[in-house]
Amino acid sequence: MKMPEPGLRTYDRERATPGYTLFSPVRGDRVYLIDMEGNPVHEWALQGLGGTNRCEITADGTLFVAQATLDGPPLLAGKGGLIREYDWDGNIVWEHYDENQHHDARRLANGNTLYIAWDPFDEATAARVKGGLPGTEKDGIVYGDLVREIDPAGETVWEWRIRDAEIERYPICGICQREEFGHANTCSPLPDGGVMLSFRVLNLICIVERGTGRIVWEMCDPVLAHQHDCHFIDNGNILVFANGFHGRTDDMFSHVFEIDPATKEIVWRYDGAPPQSFFSANISGAQRLRSGNTLICEGARGCLFEVTPDGETVWEYLSPYTAYSRLLETELNWIFRAYRYPPDAPQLRGRV
């Protein structure tokens, strides 16, 4: 099947939300900032290996990005290991090495850094793990997850491990491997110091309270279908990309859900039209823009598009940038996450 031509595919100038969109191809060696026409207005060359390349522009105007290393656990999906900060000219101004880091990392308002890392379970903890395909541990090991906050010097100031939760309550999806208990892919910081987490193979999003380490809110539901990128939006609801992978047999497509945390009801959703036109089995995310529109990253298609509250597409861009995937041994234009910055964003400092 011939892939569609990459580049800008749709642009409704009256209804699209002006700004610049930041993204990086998974495992790629570049980060791109494009304008509404799809033209790169700035790019960063990454030194070393590409990883998930989850990236953001910090309040200081630097690029914060997660890259990969070759060491660490023998797990490829989401492999990181090196968190870096580059200035606008591409110079490394800060970095932190942790061979177990994977998927997500965030620069916090206080200057600290929050990230996810693998935590190999001992035999007693692994015996508590329910579900998954029997015998599919990685070399006999189940890797759990932890969330760690470090200061600028790299010292740990807070840490939470899923092994300390009631893991018996959360069985792994029955057709997923047991090599990971959780497969966390999102660590979204909260104003009170807590964190919202997404555990893909558990169909679980939850909030961990900082002071006690307790899970104080959770939604564990097959409707999430191995979700990514859960986070609060300005109205107090939760936005999440429901991948549709290993979901209900009558609904094997992707969706973006806005969820009322008080009732756990879906109060807004984006569906493809037809439904099978929208599907990313992995990665992906969504961002609620200040116009009320939603920017969606359909990661496994390398497609970024913006929809109105009524679900109409007003901007669409298909990435032409590819990188080699060690996991699938081919070139892919996958995108883990993307973010739109308004023209007057302080992070851009008037540079574009």
C-alpha cells in the first residue's frame, strides 16, 4: 500500500490555532519546530542516540529531551537512559544519565526533573503479579516502574515505586507479556507535587499523592485500551489518548477522551470518521489548545492534526522525517508526542 504524501495536508486558516508545533521522530537525531504551513523554523541536532525523544521547550527557552543509551535493561519499547537540555543553538547545557529511564521525563517548575524508570522485581514481588501470558518474563525477570524526581545536581529528592502499591489489584492484560508490570508511559506532574501516571498494560491511569505515596484516584478500565498521555486540562477534566490496542473486540480503534475525574464519565471524545481511519496501536497523545481545539498526535502514522470541539479537522500534517527502529528493524516516521506553542509563547522568546 502506498503511503500518503507527507507534509501539510489540511490548513483552515480561519479555524486552526496559530502557533508552532514541536516534535521529533522516535529514535531520530533531530527535533523540529514547524510553522502552520509545515515548514521547519528551527531544529536541534541531537548528540548521540535518539530515544522516544519526548521533548518540550522549557520556561528558560531550552530544549528538554529524552534520548536513548545502549546499556540498561534488555527492553526496547520506550528505551531512554539520557535526559538532556540543549540551548537554542544546540549546545548541551545539562544532562542526567540513568540507564533505567524510559518513555517520559518532565522539567518541573522548581527546576527539578521528573522521570519514569524501570525497577526489576525480586522473586517475591514478581510472584504477586497477576495476568499476562505465562512464561513471558524477560530472562525470568518482571520489570516494574518507578517515578523519580531529581534536583539539578542529579540527587533524588522523591521517589515512588509501583511495587509498593497493591499490585495484585491490577492484572496485566491477558494477551500482553509479563516482562513489564505496568509499562508506564506518562508521568504528568500536578501542582501539589503529586503525579498522574499511565500504565499501558494495566489499562490504568492514576494519581499518586506525594506525601503518602498512596494512589488517591484511579481509573482502571478496558475502554482505555492501552492508553497514553493522560493529563489534566484547564477545566479540571482529564485528556487521554485511548489507543484501542487489546481493547474491546467491538471497538478496535483509537479515540481521544476527555474524562470527568469525579464521575469517570467520558464528557467529550474524538473518533475517526469512519472509525477505522483513526488508529495508533502505540505511542501518541493529545493537547487541548487555548482556542478549545485539540491537537492530536497519531503517533504510529506520524500524523499531527487539529480538530474542533465538533471533531472537524482544521489542520493536518504528515511527518516526512523517519528514523530506524531497532524494535521493528525498519524506517518509521513515528512520533511519541507533539506540542503546539502559541506565537507569543514565553518559551519561544520571540525567536520565531
